[in-house]
Amino acid sequence: MNDELWATGPPLGLIPDSIYTEDELHLDPGDALILYTDGITEATNCDGLEYEMTRLKDVCRVHAGKSADELAAAIVADLDAFACGTPYEDDHTLVIARRLDQ
């Protein structure tokens, strides 16, 4: 599955009384839900290039069968390797939930 959910309002907790829409996504056993901040996809390397969504998706595909912890570690390792020591200008937050077989 390769569905995408998009933000429907400001970051959670930033503006009191913000209104958000809700969406639904079915996860089959083994599927993962990957939530991230733009600090990950907009991180730059020593050449000024951004990490971007395409690279994040590629890492997720390569490590699709791994646990949530292993997938998170693979993303962080790839991001750090990509950045080649360039300081991050924004936070990079990553939350991964995987539906277990049942």
C-alpha cells in the first residue's frame, strides 16, 4: 500500500481551537503508518539538495519488512548519511506504527 494522508491544519498544539478534518486509512497486517515532520524531507546536504519525499519513500520500501524500530533507525541513518554533517535547520520528528499480524 502506498497511500498518503495530508495535513489538514496547523501543527497539533500550535494554535488553540484549531479545526481539523479526519480521514480514514485501513492498515493490513504488516502495514506501517509513517508520520514525519517537514524537517526530514526538507533536510539539506552539503550540496544544498533536500532529502525529499522520494528518498524517504525509497528507504521505506527497502526496509518495509523490518520492525517499526528498525525502520525508524534506517530512516535516521539514511538521513544522517545524506546530510553529510550539514546541521539540521528544523526538527525532524518521526513516528512509526506497524499493524501486527492478527
